[in-house]
Amino acid sequence: MALIQGVKVALKPLTKQEIPLLYELMHTKNGDIPEWKKWDAPYFPYHKPSFRSFRHQWQSDLDEGNRYLIYTDHQLIGLVTYYWEHQPSNWLEVGIVIYQPDFWNGGYGTEAMFLWVDHLFKTKPIVRCGFTTWSGNKRMMRVGEKLGMMLEARIRKCRLYNGEYYDSIRYGILREEWEEQRHLLKEKLFLNKKEHSMIHH
């Protein structure tokens, strides 16, 4: 599994050696709720796992290639993932977290998601790709919109967080839609940057 190189970010398959680094990035030393968790499904309770259990969980499916790390200038900042909603139907969903708040709102997540979705369409027999978020995460919703995804579902007031109800949001794009828009998306995301020659065709 090769490195997926972009302009701002590169995606690299998670390895056993990087699990300690990821653990440190994801979890605070004192066990407090990290800032990223306040936006990534915060309606599910957070509990800091022991490193031993974390390592066991993350090592168990390394060979599946469903988790890639997001690097920028050799600094680890996040993670992209996929999981099968229903593999017999080739129904695959993706996820992304930028753990470092300093890299929010800078286009890093959008670029990483473009590279990831493009990689999955190239390597998997899927007919669509999508993700689920919640209406409190406006940044994630904008990522879906920037990548030309369709708002496929809004389940109203089904997520309760801090005493307020939010909607569950689902975005998706079909393979033929991705192939039609891919070149234009790539131009918008990459080719107006000086480093466009780094992009792999």
C-alpha cells in the first residue's frame, strides 16, 4: 500500500510502529475530553483507553488497509478510515478526523478526503461513497459540499448533545458523479497551488 501524495497532505497506511504516536495524538495525558471529540460524534461518551487495549484494537485489522494517517510536512495530524456498511452490496462509508485544532479550517481535511475517496473509487468495486455526520459539525458538512456530494438524508433531532437536539446528516456521491466531477474538483483543490506538480495522476 503506497503513500497517497497531495499538496498540503499525504496519506500513509497506518503501521504498528505508528500506533503509539497516534495514541498520544488522540488522547490527552490527564484523560480529559480532547478538543476533536467535541466535534466527532460527541453524543457518544468518551473514555480514554489504556494503551494496551488501544494497541490491541488498532493492530487487529492493520492488514485491511482501512486506516490511513494524514501527514503534513512529516507531522501527523489526523486519520482517514473506511468501513463496510454492507459489504455484499459494496456499500462503503468513510470517516476523517483532524486531531490537531491548528489544522482546522485550512483545507487539510478537504484535501485528505478528496485523496481518500479518489483512492477508494480506484481500488474498490464500490458504486458510491459517503459519510455520516451531525448538524453540529458544520466543517464536516462543508467538506461534503466541496467534494460535490449530495445531502442524501437528514434525520431530524435524533442526536442529543449538551441538552440540545441535532440532526444526523448523511452525504454521498455515486461513482459516475465522482468521475464526472473529479477533474474539476482536482483543479479547485490542487492546480491553483504552486505545488500542483506533486499531485499524482
